[in-house]
Amino acid sequence: MIQPEVTMPTPVPEITVPAGSSAGKIVITAVIAAAIGAFFYFDLGQFLSLAALKAHRDTLLSFTEANYVSSAGLFILAYIVVTGLSLPGAVILTLAGGFLFGSLFGMLFVNLGATTGATLAFLTARYLLRDWVEQKFGKWLGPVQQGFTNNAFSYLMTLRLIPLFPFFVVNLVSGLTRMNVGTYVAATALGIIPGSFVYAYAGRQLGTINSLKEIASPNVIGAFVLLGLLALVPTVYNKFKARQS
């Protein structure tokens, strides 16, 4: 008698996250948390204040004049750390850059440090959080993601030019999108030039500045807002043209 062939159901493969990936995220998160904790525990923020900068300006200027290349390297590295870890003090560093290196070179060094640090924050947020955010809120974020991706450069330029949006928030939120890294770097490097120059130029008159509000006047903020709106013109035009056709 021929026995009927019994077939076993094909097992459904399990989707698992590689152990190395999870371990890497845990290590990176721990390192970032430790660095931020150390910053606040040792009250390092006291050195990134307008009062501290004005109190040590002669010492800083003398050291920079005697060790220009090293000072520039240390300044850029400090800016990368502050921006990459989303720590407070970037505005004071920008003032210091203008005071120590002049308006143009100060702006250049600020741009290098800020763009590099912002890119590290962007990549960190993408590596640690984007998959989780898309799994939890993907069906709601899908259309937003697509729209942002199609006009990423104009949108990010606008966010960079208008100082109403905190720099570190834009870094982290951008990492949760599907924006191309090259687009992010280019829009960040170009978008922060006006603000960097304004604060670096103000740093040359450090002795006359008593408050950061004196720099971020309504006229200056209004100019940044206009620049940000101009960056949206190509996107608005393309949408209008698409509707017409």
C-alpha cells in the first residue's frame, strides 16, 4: 500500500535585527550620553558664555597669534564636538571665531566645524532612530517623507536661513528623513553662511557687545526670513507649474 506523502509547511523566516547592529547602537548611545552628561556635570558650559569670552579675550587672542594653525584646528574641533552632540554654545563659538580669526576666516572655520558636526548629528539620528520612527509612524509620515525628499535642498536651505528654527533640532529631524547625505551637506554649508558671517563679524566688536540680543535684532532676523522665503521660490514655482500642466 502506497502511503500518502506528507508535506511539512514551509516555515516563515523570521526577520531579526543583526546583533551587531543593536550592540553598535547601544555603544554609540552610551558614548553620547556619557559625553553630554560630562559636559553638564563638570559645568563646561560656563566657558561657552559671553562673559567668559570677554573675560579671557586677551589670553585667547595672544595664544591664537602665537599658534595660529593649532588654534584654528582646535577651534574647528571644538565646534564639531559642540554641534555634533547638540550642546549649547555654538553662538558663542561663532563670536569667538570672528574675534580670533577675523570675519572671513572666522566664518570659514565656523562653516567647517558646524557643517561637519551637523552631519555627524544627522547620521547619528538616522542610524539610531530612523528605522524605529518609520516602523511606528511610517504610514503617516510616508507622504511627508516623499514631499520633503523631492524638495529637500530648498526646504533645508529655508530652515538653515531662518534662525527661528534651532540648529540642533533641524540636524536631528533631518536625520529621520530620507534626504540624501550630499544634499544635506550642501544645503547646510550654504544655508549657514549668512548667519555665520553676521555673528563672526559681530565678534570683531566683542568689547561693545553686552548681550546676544544686540546681534539678533529684528532687522537681522527679518533679513534671514526673507532669504529663507527666497530659497522656497523654486519649489513653489515647480508645484505651480505642475498644477498648470
